[in-house]
Amino acid sequence: MKDKLFGFVGKHPFWVILVSLTLAFLAASGAQNLVFKSDYRVFFGKDNPQLVAYESMQNIYSKSDNVSFVVIPKDGNVFTAKHLESLKTLTKQSWQIPYSTRVDSVTNFQYTYAEEDDLIVEDLVGNTLNLDQAALAKIKAIAVKEPLLVNKIISPEGHVSVVNVSIQFPGKDLNAEVPEVSSYVKTMTEAFLQAHPDVQIHLSGMVMMNGAFTDVAMSDSATLVPLMFLIVIVFIGVLLRTISGTFATVVVIVLSIAATMGIAGWMGIFLTGPSSSAPTMILTLAVADCIHILSSMFYEMRRGVDKKTAIARSLRLNFQPILLTSVTTAIGFLSMNFSDSPPFHDLGNMVAIGVMLAFVFAITIFPALLSVLPIKVKQVSTKKHDKMEKLAEFVIEKRRLLLPVTSAIIIASALFIPKNELNDDFVKYFDTSVPYRVATDFMQAHLSGMTLLEISVQTNESSGINKPDYLRTVSDFSDWLRKQPETDHVNTITDTLKRLNKNMHGDDPAWYTLPTDQEMAAQYLLLYEMSLPYGLDLNNQLNVDKSSSKIVGTFKNMTSNELIALETKIQDWFGTHAAQYKIDIASPSLMFAHIGQRSINSMLLGTVLALLLISVILGVALKSWRFGAISLLPNLIPAGVAFGIWGLSVGQVGMSISVVIGMTLGIVVDDTVHFLSKYLHARREQKADTHTAVKYAFGHVGTALWTTTFVLVAGFIVLAQSSFSLNADMGLMTAITIFVALVVDFLFLPPLLMMLDKQKSSPSPVQSEETQQTEAPLANTTG
């Protein structure tokens, strides 16, 4: 079947090209169904326990998706009549944002005070035209001392303020709803700044984070993918010096990407930040197949073989290695389905499809194009020693030194693996060129971070929150939480009740305490809620039957380990001081904190299974369980060394790094398979000794492996320039792993083979001459 396929391609190249283009076009037409999902919830599976807890809390209390306008007066003082008026204007305009349900700012804060037996509830900032210096000073004094405002809505110095808008999406089509809000907010901000040039505004909040996911993905698609195309074309053209070969390679790349994205569209896959990098990965991986075929074809043509025969011989020689590397690479990427994050499932599946499509196109349309395009190759002396043969001679001569030295370096690198710490900070998913990151960093420095924990304390009893014991517990916990070094702000209903109790006792500061009677607490809350304007009720803090209340803690931007440790401390506090109450802790921050840990644990299982499957496939394909077992070392070592380097230089492992072992496992097998297959071909078919077999392997695949590695590393280094750290870290770590794989296969694997495969045979003079002929520099090819 294989010979029939190659024969048909050689005899009917134009039909092969036509059929391939037609099938690719039909597959690619599904790309019109692709939709980008920007909602941060796409990172979590439906059964993710933190997502389930968060959505449950969202159903009990009001939704907490938000947009935060961080307003900075250029004169450094919020409390002037002019700036307060502009804040009132921004607050009023914010109610017009689509799906807004609540707007909180310093101007509409519901300030309470008593007049005899009456409780007065009104906006803290009324008519700004009547504000004199005394009134402004009073407003500032109230604002910077109010626990519900300071460090959340207003900075202690009074130089930065926030207008926070709560958004409740209908959820019918978040792909349209999120961009709608994000676009409206940006347009509204531009208009506001034109009318008020004396202020600056940063945009933060969960809605803007969702928008940032879309922005960075679109930016990468517009910059990184074209840049990678350019790099691949330039590198292939310069390294191989073949215009026709470069053109045919680009055709395979384009068809592989287009067909993959189309199939993803037919399958109903959504594009997300991680999965949008699939074209970048497919682009680099598709190059490898083409370079191996070109390399062997040029080798034959330099020996005087005609082009048609050279193509056929190259396909026969490379079919099994390319098929093996494609299958093992696909298995490696499919292992990403063990990740706990759906976008990485989609990325793995899309790249696996792309790799297999690249294989199909590489053995059909690629040789068909090569057969019809003009290609000329200069014949060179077979006695000429090239760089790969010199490298082979060096490795053979220094084998007794290289094996222990490389082994020591590998072991030393592995010792740094424990220095890697599981840590994710979702704010730092974006680099400092992204406006959302700039806004959030500014908020952290001057107000509070984006890290939130929502703690629901339940009594399981209607109106149970009014009981003195419950209120005392919530108050004690809130005080304890405020004392934690990472805490910026705590929002709790007990602060409101203390203020109401003081108001109802003539605003005497001595009465800033909790009501001691259940009925009194209930009456205070009822009176207060009846006085609140529309949209500023207590539904964001209390459930409907008053059986539970929600405390919201805002913290410095913490890493996942720190946040999970704080979650544990909170649970321990309630376990010790208030075990009678059930608590739920949830937030997007907590969801992201747990996802990396869950992904690493699940990916370890997936990687082990993928490794076992790949080893079995190699054992069968190489017809040797022994060599299948030997292949484990060069396949595992690169990831180990890369993680050691990462531990020494970075030390932070997040959600994106957790999938690198699985995805690179299949890629690094490429080098091992090609080297081992050529080595075994020389040993078995030509009866060569180990030294000659190593030379044969270097001569036939050395240049191709170096070239493909160079292109792959360059491609993933480009991905590492992404402003989205999930893609950037994944790209950098993959590039390191692929480079280490080449070093291992050149300097560690050959000495290992020569040590373990000591059985030698004396090749015949003809065979000896054959095996001594190594691949001349590809720089001698033109086309």
C-alpha cells in the first residue's frame, strides 16, 4: 500500500495536488463556526468544585462580575467640588452600562445619621455647588474613616477613588455580552476623559479581565503568527537554500493550519487564550516532516539520483519515522486532556489533529509539489567531510568522557526541580503592556488588589443572622481577617449594624457596637433597607431569608499557594471558634489558585500513560523492546533538565507549565525516533558496527534534526513573546525542552548506545563505504 501510494503520487502529482487542496478547503470551511470565548469561567470544567461553589454563591447573593473605574485626579485630591462633581457624573453614567445592577462610589455611599428618633439615609455627596471647604473636609473625614469605603472605594490619602459597577450578564450569549460591556465601557471612558481632562482613568475588574483575554489573543494572532510564518520561511530558505522546497513547505503549513481550524469549527470547539496558540504550534511542528523529506531527497540527488527517484527513496526511508513522530507527538498533545482546564483540552486536541494532518499532507501534496516544481542540486564529492560527520567523530572519540559528563549535568539539573513552586497569579497572566494589568497594579499600589475571597457564613435558620451570637462571631472573624498581613479590605454587614446602632443612640461613638438584642438588629436592618435607593440594597451581603451573610475580603495580589494557605487559615478559624456555622469560600481568585494544582496532579497521570503508550509504540516499531526501553531516557531527560533550569531561574510553576511535560513529550520523541531508526537501519540492514552506525545516523539525520530544532525553538521563542503569560511561559519552557532534547540526542544518546549495544560486526567493504557517506551540507542545494 505504501509503494502504491508513493507510485500514485509520482505518476499523478496534479491529481494529488487537486484532491488535497479540495479536501483541505472543505475542512477549512468550518472555520467560519469558530467563536472566541473570553469569559474567565472557560478555564474551569463544569464539575470543578471551586466553580460549583462560586456559582452557588452567585445564585444566593447578587452577581459579582464588575467593572472598576480607577479615577486619579491630576492634582492628587479627590475631595474638591470639581472632582466630586465629576465622580457624581461618572457614577450616574455608569448606570447606563449594559447589564449593570449596582454602582458604588464615594459620592453615592449611603451615609446614615440620626435626627432625634429618625434615621436619615442619604448620599454622602449631595449638591456639589454648595460645598465649601468645611463641607469638603467633613466628607473626607467620613469617607477615609468608613470601613466600607477606605482601601476599597477611596484611598486613605484621598488621592484615588473607584467607581465600582456590578454587572449581571443574562448568560444567553457571553461571547456577545462581554465584548458589548467592554466596548461600551471603553467608549464611555474616552468620552468622559474628553469632558474631564483633569483626571486619569484605569479600567479594572473581572469584566475588563475577560476583555483582556480577547485582546491579547487577537493581538497574538495579528503579530506572532505572521512573525512565525516569516521566521519559518526565512530559516528554511536560508538553511536549505531551496525556493521550491520552501514554497512546498509553506503550502503544507497553511493547509495543516486551515484544515485544523476548520475541523475545530465543525467540532464546535471554542477559541480561548490558550487554544488560540494552536496555529503557532502546528506551524512549527509541520515544518519537521517536510525538512526530513527534503533532507533525504537532497542527499540522494547529490549522489546523482534523478529527482523522481530521490523523492520516492526519501518517502520510503522517512515514512515510518515521520509516522511514528506524528503519532507520538499527537499522543503527547492528547495527554493534555488530563488537564483540569478545558482550554488546554482544546489546544491539545487541535494540535494533535494538526500534526496528523501535516503528516498526511507531507506524504501526499508535498512530494507532488516537489515533483512538479523545478529543483536543482549540485553534486558533491561523497568523500567530503561535513560538520555532522565531524561531530559524529568527536562523539565517538570522546564517548567515554561524554557519557559521565552529560549524566552528571543531567543529574545536577534534576536536583533543582524541587525548587519549582506551584504558584499562579491570574493578574500576572498579562504582561505590563496590557492596560488591564497596568490598572490592576495601580489599584494594588494605591487601594487594594484584585484578589478576593467571598465567605458565606450560614445559620440554616431564617433571620438567624440577627442573633447576637452570630453577629459577634462574624464581627470577631472580620476583625481577625483585617489583622492578617495580606488583607487590604473587609466588607461585612456587622460594620453597617455598628454604624446604625451608633446612629440610633444620638451618633454617640461609644455606641459603635453590635446590637445586643435580636429584634433590635432586625429592626435596624429593616429600617435601613427601606431607606436605601434602588440598586443599593443589601442583596450583595444577605440572602433572601436572612439565614446567611457574605463577607468579602480583598487582599494584595497573592500567588496560588498564599491564597490556598489563607483559605485553610479561614477554615481553621471557624473550626476553632464557630464550628456551629457552615461556611463556603469562593471567588474567581480561588478558582485560579486551585486550577494549577489540580492540573499538575492530573497531568502527571496523563504524562505517565502517554509515556507508556509511546514506549510501547516505539518498541513495536523499532522491533526491539530493548531499544524501546532505551528510548525512555532521551525522551524523559529533556523535560527533567528543562524543569531544573526553570526551577533555578524562575521557580514558579503555573497552570500553563503543568501541561508542558505532556505536550513536549511527543515533540522530543521526534529526534529520538529519527536517530534511533537510522542507527538501527545501519546495524540491521548494513551490519555496521556501533561506531559506523552512529556516523550513519549523524550523517543522515543530523542536519535535519539540527534544522528542525532550530525552527521549532525559534517558533516557540516567538510564542514566548506573547503578552499572555500562559502562552509565553508555555512557549519558553517548550523551547528550552526541545533544545535540551537535541543536545541529549547528540551528546548523550550515542555514547549510551555504544555502551549498551556493544555487539559489533565487520561490515563488508561496500557497506563500509556506504555507511561512511554522510549527508553533505544542505547549503549546496538550490531551487
